[in-house]
Amino acid sequence: MEVEKPSSRIWPRLPPELAEHVVKFLPSHEIACTVRLVNKAAAAQFRGTQHVIVRLSKPVPFHALAWYLNRPGAMHRLTFSEKRRLLCLIACSGDPRNLALAASYTQCVVGAEVLESAAAAGQLAVCHSLRSAGCPWGSALASAAEAGQLEACRWLLANGCPWSKAAVHAAARKGHRAIAAWLQQQRPEGSRPTTLEATVAAMLHGCSLQVFLEERAVREGRVAAALSDASVARLVLGAAAGSPTADWRAKIAWLEGLGVPKSSDACREAAACPDALDRLHWLRQRRYAAAADAAAVAAKLGRTDVLEYLLGEGVVPDVWAARWAAEGGHVAVLTLLQSCGCPVRDSMVLYAAARTGQMAALQWLLPGDESGSAYLFYCAAQSGSVELLAWLRDRGCPRDATAFQGAAQAGCEEALEWLVEQGCPMQVDGTAYLAAARNVDMATLRYLRRLGCPWGPPGWLFTSCVQERCCLHVLFWLLLEGCPVDWEAAVAAARRLVQAGGGEVHAWLVEQQRQQRLRRQQQRRRVVGQVGLLAVGAVYAGLAVCTMWKARQGCEGLRV
């Protein structure tokens, strides 16, 4: 019998089974990020999938996250949307320190979507940290309500988050009836109440029919009256057909009993469900029409089985089905759509595949002898995929300065660097900066500056950023970096946006303009003073020269 060597153990004097018993009390990511690094024995013993995959939405040791973010090129390769997604995941983990670390590496201004993610995960410590840093509320209340986070909803409202009808509907749509009712009770006086049709659609979608029928509006007959409106009836019917509850059939039957007319909205919503085939078959048996929008939903989700069924039922898909399939990279769906005569090689479809970086779809869509266009290359640059850009270059696809703007919009430093290396012309009109400024993408703005990208016509970029309602963070950075400013045009642009909530920017610009004028006045005074001193000095110097000349001539000195 072979005896296990102590060197093959994590701790030489501790059997592996006891070591595993000790380690199991640690959080799973501590095992993956710390214990497995102790020695080779630890790495070998904890090599299961649960110990080698680290999910950033769960608590991660600070040292491990720092190593991950500090890897060479880690941020260089990410697009702006990927960086934002990274922050949202870390916000869900509940560690404010980790979130601050990630924000410093990504150079992202933490936006409302991060707070929304933290609220949906019920991470109140992160919510508090974000609000202390000035993060906007966004749709945090609706996100918390949708996730069933009652405590988060309480905290948000207690700390000044605005109440919204969307939060009530979000809770109801997910079946959180108690949270929806509680939120209804919190409606501030004077605010508009929730609309009956939206509330009915949300409740019928998320709650069981029995629970729905207990609602006061149903018992009082107000729901039946509202369903007499054709648009309301279609909305509610679609909500029932796409309901995740087991009694969705009973809901539709109940609506039919109230005289709700059959519409294609039911098949469209059913096509998005996991059991879409069963639902569509049942609906079609009851003579519900299926239209092109149902095929588009199936194409978007990559459901070839659902699409085949709809085609068999006589549905004729349109170009939108091809576009959604291309955006998702669903080549099998595109092949199926082509077989039924759908215009899959429409330019809109090509551009959709390029924008989302779906290389396999674009390879299938682009004929072998076609190189593409400069606009196609621009769309590919918007994806931030260097691999896709290189493939188009090898095919001879033309490119121009718009590609640089596309890469700036994607917020991918690697793509920008690659374009410069390939000799792609850099835009000189400032639109690349504007594309990054719209996203509040500080990392890309700084990278464009390092690449030497021009500001464009004097004053145009700064005024355009004001017109696009870019935040103060971006405007302040532009000012510090020396971006030319036409103060009159910028202040006028901000003044036009005051009624739309741009008062803070307008006040800041007015103050900056005032300080700029003061600096100019002080500079003029200094110049005038220096000129005066030079003039006086010149006079005395002239007198001295004259005196010396007279002395040499044997004359009396000049009398002053």
C-alpha cells in the first residue's frame, strides 16, 4: 500500500481530509484566491471548478482584486462598457473598498448604474459609500424593487431617493406584491399616482391569477372597464402571455372571458419565454395570430427551434429579425432566415454585426470578394475589437478618420493604439474627444490626449460638450488640459439648458468666465506696469548716456 508523502499535503502534519474540513469554513473566493496559492499541494487539492472560477459579483479578497486589475494591459484591452460592467459586478459584492480600487483602475466616473446594481443586490454599505461620493440615484429604487430588496427600498427612500411609479411596476412585474403595495403607500402627496393599465399589466405578469383577482381594482370592476381600450387590452394580454407563473393559460382564458380581443402581442411575448414552443403551440391552437415581431424576438434570443416553428406557421420575418440575429452573433439563425428569403445581407444587418464585434456573423454575412466600406470599418471600430478590425484590414476594407472616432466611442485604448500603428488618419475636428466625453470616459479622454489628438476648431469642442450636457467632471478636465474655450458661446449654450436641469453647469461656467476676465485684467495691469517701468528706465538710461557724452565733449552735464 502506497503511503501518502507529507510533502503532498497542504500542511505536512494534517491529513488532506482534515485540511479540507478546516478550509471549508472560509469564503469560497478565499480558497480560490488565497489557499490555492499556499503551495502546490493546495493547488492540487482544491482544483475543482468551484475553486478555480472567481465571480466578481461575490466578495473577492482585496489582494486578489488588486493583482487582477494591475495585470499588464488589463484595462488597456477593455472597452468602456466592459469597465462599467466590471464596476457593477464589484458593487454587487458589497465591498466599498474593492469598488473604490476598481474605480481608480478603470478611471470611470461611477455612474447611476453602479448604485442600481448595489441596490438590486441589497448591498447597503456600498449604496451609502456611493451616495457619500455624490453618485446619482438613477433607477436605484426600481432596481431594488425588481430584485425584491425591501430593506434596500426602505434605505433608499429614507435617504432621499425619489419615489417613482416605475418602482411599483417593477416590483409587481416580478411578483413582489408586498413590496409593490408598500411602495404605493409611500407615494408622496401631490405626485401622480400609478396608471391603472400599467399596474394591471405588471400585476398580471408577475403574480398568480388568484392573487391578482384579490386586487381591489379588479373587484371593483375598474380593470374590466380599462380593458375596453384596445391599446390597454393588447398590453395586458401580452403581459399574461409572457408571465413566468404556471397559470399563464388561466390568465389568458380569464382575459378572453372579459372579451379582450386576440392579438399578435400574445405570441410576441410568448416567444421570449423559455418554454416558448409550448406557449406558441397553445396560442396558435386558440387562433392567436403570430407576426414578424415574434420571429424577431426568437432571432434575437438565438432560438432556431422557435423560429422554425413560426416559419412553419406562415410567419414572414423581416430585416429586423436578421439584425437582431447579427447583433447576437447567431449564425444558425441567419442561415435559417436566409433560407426563407429574409434579406439577411442588408447593410443594416452588416453594420449591426460589426458594431457588436460579432466576427463569426460578419464573416458569414460578407461575401468572399467584397471588402466592405469605410462605414463598415467605422462600425467595427465601435465594437473595440482589434481582431475584427485586423480581419477587415486584411480583406482590404477602406478606412478613414471616422474609425478613430468609433474606437474612442467604444472606449478601447487597445483599438485606438492599433489604429495609430496602422496609419489610420486621426480626426482633427475634436469629434473623438466628444465621443468619449458623452460617455464620461475619462480614461479614453486622457489616452487621446497622450496620443496627441487635436482639440479641433477653437472653442468648438468645449461648447459642444456643454450642448451635449456633459458633466462638470469632463468640462473641468478639458479646462485643465488647455482645451480652447469660447466663453460667450459656452455660457450661452449652458443658459439654454438651465430649464432642463443644467443650472449647475451654467453657474460654474459663469464663475469660470468671471475668473478668466479677472485673470486677463490682472495680466493687463502687469503688462502696463512692466511697460511703464521699462519706459522710465529707458528715460534714465538715455539721460545717463547723454551726460557721459557731454562729459567727454568737455561740456557741462545736462540739468535735470
